[in-house]
Amino acid sequence: MPRIPAKIGQFKVLGLLGKGAMGEVYEGVDDDLGRRVALKVLGRKHQESKEFKNRFLREGRSLAAMNHNNVVQVYFIGEFEGRPFLAMEFLDGYDIGAAIKKDGPLRPGDAAEVIRQASIGLGETQRAGVVHRDVKPSNLVVTKDGVVKVTDFGLAKALQEDLSITATGVFVGTPDYLAPEQAMGEDVDACADVYALGCSLFHMCSGYPPFRKGGADDHYTAVVRRHLKADRPVLKDEIPEFDEELSDLCRRMMSRRPDVRPDFDELVEVLGGISERLRGEVPPRHTALHISSAEHPAFKPPSGEGVPVEAVAVPSQGNRALLIGLGVGIGIGAILAAAAIAWM
């Protein structure tokens, strides 16, 4: 358990929210402004690594350059005990991944509305020259005001930068939503985020990621292999009477060919119509499903995979907000590119 400092920079520390591969996240407050913040500090084991410092600071600069309702905000970038830290927006809400795990799949219209708002945010990051690279349900947070915010830009890559941080042939990211070109170690653009959104949409509607079978062979490289070679599952084939337009859009988003996938502007427009027709709402509602294909057990990510970043407050049955730390970083140590490269 890391020592909890009294202050980080000018921010008073209220407690530890979580820790992970990249460092720790604390709840803090800016007394001058009376504003709660999440304080994300690079871990001590990485403080001598120029690579990790660059990645960490790149995340901060990427987010600080933006000011959009559907993207988590960074208020301040500083240094604490020789380590960089970010003072970020404290999100009072819950993440979609946790909601699916707790209550099951979302109603199709509500899933469409969540993805629509995420597409608006990611469209803004694209215009700012940033690719997220790790879009997944646990990185989409619904605030208490009913706004979807894209979080955890720990893998964000500025389009103007070269590949000096992520070497050619080495990929990083969560395997369940990983675009084929990213898995192959190729340079990626916003099309990779569209693919990940498509996989996230499938997960929201079905209750499980598209390339998980629920068996013992659901290890990292097996899932990556399915992204590269297996037939894409189709929502209207998996779920009886599923909305055909939403299913077809999800399939396009998950195309192996980046040029076939819709862009964010098209997604916002098409999903807006679907959401309106299906009466989509945020916060999203859940539904019980009968899956047509082979039964998928409740999805549980293997240890070390899919570790989310941002600190959020999760409403409990007693209508109280329980502060939880969702961990820091995305488990880079668990995402070993060498394993996939050995397979390929």
C-alpha cells in the first residue's frame, strides 16, 4: 500500500482511489477553487524511465488541449517527488463495463446513445490530432448528469508524433476491442477507435465481447488471432429480433478494412437516428436477453487484462456514492507483444 501524501502539488489529498501498473490515483481537492479532482501520479518504478514519463505526459497534454463535454478534462500537469502527475476531472458516475458486469446488456437504443455520445467526444479528439487506442466499455463513464465521457487516454497517441514510444511491431491495448491493424503493430489512426467502439457496442448489446468464447482458450493471443482471422459475429444473428440497422452498423464498425468503417461524423448522424427511433436514453437501461448462439458465460476478463484508469463514484443500492479506484494504467506489463509476435 503506497504512502498517502497530505498534498500533491497544491492539491489536498483526501484518499487513495486506486493503483495499477502505471501508478496511483488519489482523490483530492483544490481548496482555492473548491473543486474535487482525481490526482494521477506516475508510479515510482517508472520515474527513471523516459519512455513512461513521455507516455504519461503525452496523455496529460493531449487531454489538457481539449475542452469538450464528452471527454474527461485535465486541469493541471505538475511534478510530485520527481514524478509527473495530472490533476483531472473527478467523475461522479459509473463506467459502462462495470454496469454490464453488474446488470447485464443494455437496451439497444440506450447502447446506441452511449456510442453516439462517445463518438462525439472521439471526433473531437481526432480533430485535436489524438487517437485514443484503448476504447472499451470501462473507459466510457456515465456521469450523474447523464453525460457519457471518454476516459483513460493512457495509450493516446498524437497523430503528429512518430513511433518512438511504441516501437514498430509492438502493440498495446485491451485485446477484446483491438483493431487488427493495431494488433499487427502498424501505425493507427482514428479508424482503430471506430473498430474498438464497434466491439464495445457489440459487448453492450450482447453482454460479452465479440471474440470471447467463454472457454479456457480465451487467452490474450487467442483473442487477438480471432480479431485477425475469425468471422465477425453479427448482433442480429446472436440476438433474436435485434434491430437490423444497428446490427449492420456495428458490423461495419468492426470491419477488418479501415476504409470500410464509418467515420465519427457518420456515426453521430446514423446513431442519432437509431437512438431517436429506439428511444435511447442515458443513463442506459438494462435488458434480459436470450442469445441464439452457443451460450456465453458471464464475461470475466482474465487477470491483468482490461484494467481501467479513471476514478469514478459508483451509486449503490442505498443511493450513496461509493468512491472506488479503478486502477491506474492499462496493465502494460500484462500486454506482452512478444507473445503475439511469436504466434504470428
